[in-house]
Amino acid sequence: MPIIVNLDVMMARRKMSLNELSEKVGITLSNLSILKTGKAKAIRFSTLETICKVLDCQPADILEYSKR
């Protein structure tokens, strides 16, 4: 897939664990893990907005397009 998810990079920069992000965003650990590993087929804008608020970042800090 040409969309690369850099969620783990932003979490490391903010020194935040997957458990902590899951609690603050309000989604399950399994769903967050699927997103983090790039296996998700879609993400709701509301979820992306909440992740950006919690991590104090922009969507482009998390999602990247690569032509490969």
C-alpha cells in the first residue's frame, strides 16, 4: 500500500505508549495496533482528528504517501 503510517514515530517523539494513546483517543488497543502497523484499510476523520489532538501533530506527521 502506498500509504505509510508513521504513528509509532509520533508516539516515540511524545514518549507515549500504545496503551496511553488508546485510552486518550478512546479506541481499542487492537484497532490502534492495526492502524499503527499499517494494516488498516480506512480511518475516520474524527479518529484522525483525536489522534492529532492527543499527539499535538498534523495528519501529515502520521500519514505519508509513497509512490514506491
